[in-house]
Amino acid sequence: MIVTTTPGVDGKTIVEYKGIVFGEVVAGVNVVKDIAASFSNFFGGRSGSYEDELIQARQSALHEMEQRAAALGANAVVGVNIGYEALGADNGMLMVNVSGTAVVVR
């Protein structure tokens, strides 16, 4: 499956549009990761625990979108957009949503 943020695929022609597809993941950040991140916040530096959670959520959302595109008969998704948002009363949840247009390219 070709996945790209561009409106087309170099060297390929879009021969059919299948529709808009989405992938969404809402992930919670647990207490241990919060504690580790608070040390990074206090002392400075990057929070590996939050970064790992973000990477995993993004990969899961992209995979979900690809599966939905494949179910429509597409072999590519173009114009992909990725969004992030903190959710919950204490912003303890992370939402990653991806969207794009499922197409058939040749």
C-alpha cells in the first residue's frame, strides 16, 4: 500500500477514487509514563516514554487507515493528513487521527 501526503504518486496514474478513509487511535498515558515524563520536564530533555506512545499511536492509526483503504479495493492513499490532540479532563489521553483519499493507481 502506497501512503503519501502528496495529491498523487510520482510515476503512477490514479485510475479510480474509492473515497475518504480514516484511522483513529485514542491512547491513554499511564502513571509510570507520567512520572518518567515529569522528570524529563523538571530536568529538561526529551520524554522517551511519551515519544514512544506517540509513535505507536501514529503507526496504529496509519495501519487502520491502510486496512480501511484495502477493504475498499484501493492500493494507495493520497493526500494523507495526520492530526494530534490531547483529550480528557487532565489531558491524559492522546488522540491521533489520519485521513486521506483511497485510490487505485497504475
